[in-house]
Amino acid sequence: MTTPQPKPRVMEAAARVVATAAPDAKTRLARETAAAWRSGELVLPETGAPSRAPSAPGRPLRPELKPPGQTPRRRLGSLEGRFALMHAVAHIEFNAIDLHFDMVARFAGDPRIADDQRAAFVSDWISVGDDEARHFTMVRDRLQQMGGDYGDLAAHDGLWEAAQNTAHDLAARLALAPLVLEARGLDVTPPMIEKLSSVGDADSVAILSVIYEEEVGHVAAGARWFDHVCRDETETPEHCFHRLVSTYFSGALKRPFNEDARAAAGLPGCFYEPLAEQLS
């Protein structure tokens, strides 16, 4: 009689996604891992299960990574400018795959997640990571239509720096990744769509429109789980957010804010307005 093999664990499966370097392989493994979780093929961790996340994500040789501010900026009236914009979006989505699978690999056993909610936590972040893999593939296909590919231009590593800074604390990771960085995407994407529409780039507009609509749900997941993990703090979630962002995020939050989209995601102004840059 053959002994049945134990099911693989979801934290290890998520860690393999983060550790994978090649874009094609990372996106394929991300989507396969999400499908395996949905079909019940992966085991949920026990409370207190330690992180399985790698110390750093797998990265392809290209793009070259430079400090923020040293990456290319070009006018959207040219093909080169539109390619640079979409390349920047592709890089964000590529990093977002790692951010969300790292959430599972690192924090799925966190004792601040109630036992009866642990499967929901994993489901949410596996689903978000699956979305990001799909988004990256859509944007990369568009780059190839435009005559290039992901990696052709330099990019920055600011998103993963935020992950490194919050690797020890689930509440801090939730505050920075979905509620600061992804919420910023809700602010900047509509103007990008408007500019691309004005120059007739309907294909890029269609992709960014899908990403924008789905990012509202990603920020909503962040707001929901931030409230959950802060429920036992002496501070309110609002004040916990202010403390964590002030500690782990460099600088003020940038205006203007897309208040409607943020509100739809469950992120009220009392969270972000006190941390916003002051306009003269």
C-alpha cells in the first residue's frame, strides 16, 4: 500500500514564488500557486509558524536598478515616453507579486491573525498576488507590442526597500505596502489614464483601467487586515497607522489624494490626511 504524500505547505509555496528570478517563471509559478491554494492542494500553517520567506526576492539581470529619481522620464507624446511609463508600471507590478506572496510566506502564521481567519488571510493575499502576476503579464505584453520588453530601461527598488523595512512586523507591512504604496496607485493612475487617452493610446488605457479597478480591492484587503491585526492594540487603528507610517516611511504622503477611491477601499481621510505634505 502506497503511503500518501503530505500536501505542500502554502508558506513554502509562496516563498518559492518570491525566490524565483525570471519574469516568465515567477508569473507562471504565482498563478499556479494561486490555483493550487484555491483547489485545496496547499496546507494552512499553524499559529506561530515561522517565516519561510527568502531574505531577498529573485531578480532578473535586467532591469538595472537605480536610486529613485534616476530613472528615465519622457513626454507621453512620444512612443518612447509611453514605453517608459508602461515599463515603470511593469516594474511596480513585478515587485507587487513579491510583496504579496512574501506577505503569505512571512506572515501567514502570525499569532495576531485569529485562527478562524487565517485561511481568509492567505486567500486574500494569494488572490492579490495572482492579480499582480496577471497585471504584469498584461503590461509586459503591451511593452512587447511597443517594440521592447521589460528590462530595457532602468528601474528603482523603492518598493522592496519598504518590504525590507517592515519584514519584522505584520502591522507595519500592512500599513506601508497596501495602505501607503498601493493607495498611492489609486491617486496617480487616473491622471495617467487621462494623459494616455489624450494621445490616443487606447491599448495602454485599457490595461491601466483594469489595474486601477482591481487595486481598489487590494487596498481594501489591506485596510481590512490592518484593522484586524490592530484590534488588540491600546491605540486605535488610525493612531497605530500614524505611528507605523511615521516610523517606517520616509517623508510625507503626497497629495493630491483620490478620496473617492480611497473611501471605496475603506481608507478614510483621518488615516492619511494628518501625514500628508503641507501645500504652500
